[in-house]
Amino acid sequence: MSRKSKTARSSAQSRSKTRSSPRNDPRPVPRSSANSTTLEKGPKKRLTSVRKKLKKPGPKLRLFGDTLKSADHAHLALSQCKDKIDLPKVMTAESKSDLIAALQGADEYTRSLLVDRWGAAILLWVKEKKHPQHNEAILRHLADSIAGEGIVSPRRSRDICGKLRRERKKRGQIKRAEFYVECTCGYQGPAIRNACPKCGAPVPIDAPLAAQGLN
């Protein structure tokens, strides 16, 4: 039987080095099964991230339905004072003071409305630097851009207004409305062409609201 040479055989000192580990070993010590369930924090972190995603909707989501009303209100205010304000200065305003100076000719209510409610949105609109050429188109473009009141960008505000106008055009229109009537002839039911279908008595203009079904 062949013996290993001295070089091939490991010494006792070298074997002891391989067996022993340093005192400050960086390798993690395995936890026991009893402690592993209490020290794991992974699921809690994932739950907190899910809770952050499930927050209540902010004002951007609640804004959608009132944007077109705000645009019509802004267009009416701008149309009433279009001859009294300096529109070129409005289109180049860089601060709130510049905007107030450009709207100096408007009445106090309209000026405070344009500055306090839509002032931040107007300054965002000015920074776009791509506006229509004609005054009427500028007023409509401005009104649609500031309808978001600075909560959304001017471009997003215009997109919302355009979408709501397209939806409004697709709606049907009521051509005639009939009411529920109680006639002295004994008939009770819906009127036909604003009259009693049994005896032909017309619905009076000053009829009580209960007879017209409006309450």
C-alpha cells in the first residue's frame, strides 16, 4: 500500500486552521425555528406598500366633472372684460404682479376671480407660448386651459374639456315633456300634449307643482 508523501499530507496545524472559524465570523448565524416567525418583517413591508397604493383619490380625480363648468365660467368672465384688459400683457405675464397689471381695467370682482382662482393656471398657460392668433380663439383657449385651476396642466385641462363637449353632443334632446295630472273629470295619469287625454282640459300655466309632477 502506497503512502502519501509529506507534501501531500496536511499537517495538524493546517487542519486545525480549517476547522476553526474566526471569532468575528461575518457569516450569519442560523436562527431557530421559534425565532424565525417573530423576526421576519417581509410581509409587513409589503402590506405597507399596498396601503400606500390604495390611498383615497386626490383632487385630480374629483375635478373631472366640474372642469367644463369652470371653463364656461372663465370664458364668460373673460368675454365680459375683453375690451378692458390688456390681453397681450396677459399672454406675456411672468408673475402675479404682471397679471394684476394686465387685468387692471377689469372690474374688481372679475379681477379678483381671475387672479385668485385662475391666476396660477394662467401663468402656466403663458409658459406654453403656443397660443391662437385671433382674440376669440385666444379667450376660448385660455378658458379651457385654466379650467383645471392649476391642479392639472393646461394641456390636460383642454383635453378634459374637449372630451366632455364631445360627450355632451352625443346626448339626446328631450323634445316634449308631459306631466302626471288629476283632472276633475276623474282621469288620473300622464297628460298628453299638456292636456287631459279624456276631456281635453289644458294644463294651466299657474297649475300647482303637485299637478305638474315637479315636486
